[in-house]
Amino acid sequence: MADDLDTLKNDTLAALTAAQDHAQWDAVRVGTLGKSGALTGLLKQLGKLDPQERKERGQALNRLRDELNAAVEVRGREIEEKALQARLQSERVDVTMPAPAISVGAIHPISRTIEEMSAIFGAMGFSVAEGPDIESQWHNFSALNTPEHHPARTEQDTFYLPPKPGQAEPRVLRTQTSGVQVRTMLGQEPPIRIIAPGRTYRADHDATHSPMFHQCEGLVIDRGITLGHLKGCLIEFLRVFFDKPDLPVRFRASYFPFTEPSMEVDIGWSKTTGEIGSGSDWLEVLGSGMVHPRVLANCGLDPAEWQGFAFGMGIERLAMLKNGIPDLRSFYDSDLRWLRHYGFSAFSPATLTEGV
């Protein structure tokens, strides 16, 4: 009976030697040592033998099982090592080769300009307020002392939308972020100090105008607010934003229905070279004024107790001036070449002194 054990041993060792991968090795292991394997079957037959023969046969089978277990483990490690070496060969990386090019994104100039504005005004104690793009006519016009006959309320200037169910008055895509100022005054007790950057919409489109653009408006409400506070705030902002401590700034009388008095704000520049802060020319950059008493009253504030100033500027316009961008329409062309040229690294956050 020992011959059958020698045959099983030799056959198993030969099959292990022939196994070249894990699947073949596992088939040999299971076929010999598994629950239905050849050696397991022989062990199950021991109960049919007489005691003396069962003892001798059992000892021989146990020795064979130990030998085959050891051989299976050794061959398994050899196959694993062979597979690992083959994988290392196939996945070898030549570290002397140049790395593949990685396309790096950039922060859009509009996003960076909003970040800079928020940082500068934030240092002055302002917070950022937001509001809906679709406004009622009352929030967008009437509360701001804009009469029904004002040209800004015509369809040539404003995008009108169907009214809400159950309402007769059409809604508008906001033409300015002043509606955020109205909502803030209605929902927050003074003192108030906010800026409201966001998208706005007007029916206009050329090299310096877009039907969708961005504005940043500001509002300060408190007791004892004067024109001097307004001038000091805007002069400081413009000089920090353009990184020119001696930037010439002037205020010109103007008219807006929601402020009284109203002023346009100009900065010094050179019409010849386009350089900010040099030359004898002036360039208008934003509008401002003291909040009209009617606007305060419309928002539930007593003009005899509370005063304030407001201002508004085009974000694209300031971004164009600061970064030398000639055409407003290029902001929305989704041209990666343009963005790589004018965009900003995500690893260089906006600061209060970041220049062109």
C-alpha cells in the first residue's frame, strides 16, 4: 500500500513544479489537500482497516501530508515571488523621463476681483450680503425712489419676467444689487455696513457693456454719517485696490434717484498710456452718494435719526483697468488661453496690497 502513497507524492510534486501561476498552484493544492482531495480521501479510509494496520497507515499518511503541505507552501511562495518580479518589470518607471504635462486651472479675474474687494472692505468692517437675481419691481426700483417714468424701467433697459402666480406685476432680472441694500435695511437693525457683489442684468451689449455683468454695491447706515465718511472710505478703497497710495481721486456732482447728494468718482490716469495714477486725465470708476431720505423711509428707518451713504461699481470695469483687459466680452468667451494669461493662481490668495 506504500506504493500508492509514493505515487501520490510524486504526482503532486510534479504538478506543483508544472504550476506556473496561482490558479494552477491552487488547483493542485485543493486536488490533494482539500476536503475532496486525494490525500483527504485516503485519510477517510483509515476507519476500515484493522487497528495495527490503521496505526501504520495513519503514520505514513500524516508524514506525507506534512511533506506535501511544506512543498505546497514553498511552491506558493515561489509563484508569488515570480509574479511580483514580473509585475515590477512591467510597471517599471523611467525616472529620467520628463513628467507628463498637467493642466493647471486658474482663478477667473472676476472671482479674484470680488475676493480683493471683499478683503479690502472687510478690513474696514464691512460684511458681504447677498440677494436673489430675480427681484420685484418694488425692491429693484420703487423702494429706491425710482419713479414709474424713469428710463431705467423701460424694456429697452430692463429684462422683465412673467409675474408670480396670483400677482399682476411682472418681475425683473435685477439691474443692480441695490435690492440687497433694501432687503438688508428691512431685515436688519442699524448700524449697517455691507457690500453686495453679484450678477446684474441690463439690455445692452458691446465692447464695454454686457447683458449680464457684475456689480459691487456698498451701504453704510448709522447715526451721524456724513459725506466725509463716504469720501474717506472710497479714497482708501481705490488707493489700496490699485496699490497706489497717492492715487488722485476726485468727486463730481451727479444725479441718482436713490442718493442725495450724488457723486461720480474719478481717478487720475493717462489717456495716452492708459496708466492708472499718472497723467492729467480723469477716468470715472464708480457712483456714490448719501442715501436719499425717501429710501430710508421706504425701508422703515427714520431719516431724522439715521443717515448713510451708498456706492456702486462695475466689477468687470475695475478688473479691466487693474489687469489691462481691453474687451469686456472676453470675460465670458470661455477661452482657456485668455484665462491662462489673465487668471490667477489658486495658491496666491487675494491680499490687501496685491498689484497688477
